[in-house]
Amino acid sequence: MPNEAGSPVTPDLLRMGADGQVFATASLLSRAHAIARHHLSTLPVHRAIIRVVECLMVGAEPLVGPVLDVGCGDGHFAGACLVPSYGARIDVGIDPAFASVREAHDAGVYRMALACGGQALPFADGSFPTVVSNCVLEHIPPLDETLREIHRVLAPGGKLIITVPSDKFAGSLFWSRSLSTLGFRSAGEAYGRWFNRISLHFHTYNRDGWQGRLHAAGFKVEKWASYLLPDVMALFDLSHYYGVPTLLTKRLTGRWILWPGKWRYLPWERALENALASWARQISVPDGSYFFFVARKA
């Protein structure tokens, strides 16, 4: 499979500290407003809150092609974050949901989009120097099998870039924290479990847990970051209700947002953009709700 492009990303966007922990540089954070505006113009608020930070981090990591996107969904993340850093369409995207793969194909951000699961990838050993999987692995029950398959299709020394929720995710949500603060700890924990269940989160581990899974599959973690604190996650939780109308517009029109230019006229949309850009600073915070990992095929 020929490589269509190499990554034009400059190397100074993430600064690496002790034990591989990465930190955002001023150059990276200068991109936050433009990325926030794009996401608010194309996604519901709750998805934009998370994706802006992920777009900054994943988009800062150089991509060597051909690139495989595991769990490509409708192709939005690739179009907004991977294609600009790669300089061309992503080589292959896979997802088990046929409707999502069709959207990804129609979006034109992949050279090839396939409907298949991650635990049985239809590619030869060593096919890809880079595999990306953004907020996907937590949704896959056969996680270990999928990681072994990704390891198999990676080229020797190939790189895996992932984002996943941490064990702090459920407890960082607004209602989990509020109920616990009011003395209803059991109810708060139940809300967190319910949210994970409806989000189809089968895996939410601490750093050692995720790194252990990666190591068992044959990877060596080179970089990591913990991101997004409870103040942002509380708004992530509440913004699901603000974004309910977008479910209807998506079903009826195929688009989440019918008025992409609303930020020009609505003050609260501009305030949201400023907030999302400022939250991008929550990269490599203690006890974040998500992890970013870059792992190498050992």
C-alpha cells in the first residue's frame, strides 16, 4: 500500500518531560481557537469539548504513512485533525458500523474506508507505520485481541497513537460529583456507572492499567498525558442536554449543526469558543479524565 504523504507537523508542538509525559507548547495552544471554532461549527458541544484537546495532541504527533485509523466513525476527526497534519487523505479507516463508514467514505477524507472490527483486521503483517485510534478502544469488548491485531499490522518500530478515558472519568462528571458532595455517594457512583454504560465504555483504567494492556500486546509506551479536569468534565456532562436538538438535526439532515456561522451572531457561542480554547491548557494535568498515549511496536 503506497504512502500518499508524510507529516508536515513541526516537532515543537509538544514538549516531552520526565518519563515520557508531554506538555503543550505555546505554538500548539495558539491553534486552539481555530480548532474550537471548527468543532463548535460541526459537532455538538459535548463532543467538541473533548475533541478540541484531542485534536491538538493527536494532530501534533507526526504521521508516517500509510496510516490506519481504527474506529474511524463518520470521518470527522480524521478530516478535522489527521488530514491537516498528514497533508493528504488518510490511507485507510475502519469501523464496524456500516452507516458510519459510508459517511466517512462520502466525506472523502480516506483513500479507503472499510466496515470491519478491530479484532480481525484484513491487512497483512507490517502494513502500516502508523495506527491512530481516537477515543475508540474503550468501546471494544475484545480489547486485548484488538491491540494484538494492531500490533500485527504495524510495521517494525511502527507507532500507535491513542486517546482513552481514565478511571477518573465517571467520578469527574457533574452529577457524580454533585450527588457525592450532597452526601449521596452511592447515587453518585451509580450515575457514573450508568453514564459509562450508556456511553458503551467497557474499559476505563488508570495509567498503569492502560500501559499494562499495551505492554501485554507488545507495545512500549513512549509518550503520555492525562487531560481534562473535573471542572471541564462537569460541563461536558451538562452539555449533553444542551446538545439534544442536534440529535434531531443529525437524523433529519445528516448534519449535527445547521447553522455553522452562529458564532458570528450569538455571544454565548463566542464565549464557548473562548472556553474550549482555554480548556486546551488542561494537558498533562494530575488525575485527568482521559489519557493520550503514543506507543511503539516493540
